[in-house]
Amino acid sequence: MYFWNTKKLEIELINQSLSQKDKFKYLLAFMIITTFAVESSLYLSEKPSILMLCESLLVFLFNVLGTIYCFKVNSQGDDIEFIERYICLSLPIFFRIFAYFLVVFTAYMITGFIIFGDLFDSFIDQTNWVDVIFAVGSELAFYLLLASSFRRVAIIK
């Protein structure tokens, strides 16, 4: 892997000498770095707690393990175009998960404020177990749907 020398990487891409596995390593490294950066930024706005650390660790693990799992599903099929499929399939799956999440989260917020009033405001002020469930549930649903799509697309002809 090239971490600094883009010229050599460009030559390998032009010559099409990178395997699917090599390209996957770049995607995985990028996923690890960006997930770590995004999760780390959350600690700037809130005092860290055990639940917050658990949520970050689980999100990180689901991103890494989910991506590896999808790569293996693709490899068991026709083993081509993993990154193209990953990116293209991720977008509509993300929007679908986000739409469901919005509906459930909005219902949760409305119900919480109706039942608990101002007490609910202090409950949602910090990371809580419901946040962890939403985050982990969203990640799990995303990668299960993505792997399912890979199974349908990576068919050996």
C-alpha cells in the first residue's frame, strides 16, 4: 500500500495491476481513518462517558467488520467490482435506513416529551442507552442490507 506516493499508485491504477483485495485494503484503511475521525469529533461537544465510549467502539467495529463481511460475500460470488458496488449500493441503503430511523426517532422524541416533559430534555442531553441502540441498530441494519444486496449482485454467471 502507498500512504504517501500517489504517483506510484496512479501508475498501478493505470496499469490495472491492483487486485480487488489490494483495492479493498485502501477502502478499509479509509473507512478506519474516517470512522475514527468522525467518532473522535463527538467528544468535543460532550463529556465522555462509558456509554459514549461503548457506542463509538461498536460503531467503529460495525463499520470495519461490516465492510470486511461485504467483501467476503462479494468474493464468494463473482469477486469483481467490490468498491463500485459498495459505493453504489451504500447510497440508497443509507437513505432507506435514514428514513426509517427518522420516523422511529421522531416518534421516540415526541413520546418522550409527552410522557416525561422537561425530565426527558435532561435525559437526551447526554449519550444514553437509546442512542447506543439507535446507532448500533442502524449500523447492523445497514451492513445486513448491504451484504444482502451483494449476494444478489455478485452472482457467478
